[in-house]
Amino acid sequence: MAVVSKILRWTCLILALSLLIEGVALFIGMTILNPGHEWVTILNIIFLVIDILVAAGLLRLVFCQPNLGKSILLYGLLIISIITHAYRGIEYILQIQTRFLLNEALFLVNLLKLGLTLVALIIGLYLYLQLHKIAFPI
């Protein structure tokens, strides 16, 4: 179980860093360097803020929480990340005019972050069930 816990910690760390780096890069690139761009909408800024806050929460948990599998905050952050990244993917597929993901590269990064989030959620739930002696349903 210690190995699974380390995998969860590293997955959350990689996810947090990818959320933070992309969020800060987009914030600087789109809102500061290019403020008049059609991409700069209230919803897209909210997505950036959510990414940065989720990254900060995950980093705090990774470095300060000895047992990530017990943290309810972890599951809340992961669910928020899943919802926002799934929504962005749907926006991209439907080609909404003011979509968050402007190009294929951002779409692929979004899929990577969504995948990491799902992996972290599955591993975390597995650990949670093991810690509470609940049989895993698989």
C-alpha cells in the first residue's frame, strides 16, 4: 500500500505542476500580454483561477498531508478538475466561439490533465477503500 500511496503523491504533484504552469502561462499570455483577445472572457478567467487554486490545494496536500488517501479535500479538488477539464473538452469538440482550448495542442494538454486527474481519483479511492477495510468492487 505504501507504493500505491507514493504513486498517488507523484501523480498529484505532476498534476498540480501542470495545472499551475499552464494556468500561469495562459494568464500571463492571454490576460496581460493580449488583453483584448476574444479568448479573454469571464468564464475562461474563472477556469484559469480554478486551475491555479486546485494546483495550490494539491501542492499543499502533497507536501503537508501524510496520508493523501484520507483527505476529503483531495477528492473535492480532483472532482472540480474533472468537471472543468471535461467541460473544456466538450467546448473544443463543439467548436464554441469563446472556448478555452484554442488549438489542438491545448486540447491534448487538457486530455493529459484530465487523464492524470482520473488516475489520481481512482488511486485515491482505492487507498480510501483499503484504509477503511472496504472490499474494492473489481
